[in-house]
Amino acid sequence: MTSDDAPASGQDPHNGDSRLLGDLRDRLAQAVARAAEAGNPTLGTVELTIRELAELLDRIDRHDTEQIAREFSDSRQRHHMRRKNSMLLSIELALVGQSGPLVDILEGILRDGGVDR
């Protein structure tokens, strides 16, 4: 892929990504075939332009950033759920052996799934 093959601005970037990956896969297949003909299918060379290498590295960086964000979000959600469950358990335990209208209301809330239903 030369710089002339790069997607023009305003085009779908995923289309450019697909073209880049398709082109790199084709070059890899050709390099493997040439290396196999030479007797060593695992030793060959695939040339990349600086632009292609930069795009690949940018993709890796974006992927890493997205993964870190997902992991952080998942961690915060698990933390929130542990705190919520702990709070609900504390309320349930405080109600054991108690009676009265407030206890009935709180037990109803807990039975219906808590305050976030």
C-alpha cells in the first residue's frame, strides 16, 4: 500500500483498515510462498511502509486504551455492586427480629430488588 492508496478524508476509516489488513495479509502470503520455495517457510521478509507501520502501532495503542477503559469500567461496576450488596445485607441483618411499619416498608423494598429496581 502506498501513500496514494490511503483512504481520502471523509471516507469510512474501517474501509481503509480493511484494505490495509487485506493488503498486509496478501503480502504475508506471498512472502511465505517465496520463503517456502526457498526451503524455509518461516524465514522471509514483508516490507511495510512507514505509514503502514504507524497505522498498525496506532491501532495497537487504541486497542490498549479501549481495553484499559473497559477493565476500569468493569472494576468500578463490580465495586459498586459489592458495596450495594453489602449495604442491602446490612439492612437485612438490622431488620432481623424487628417489627413495625418501617420494618415492613424496608422488607418490601428489599424483596422488590432494592432501591435501584
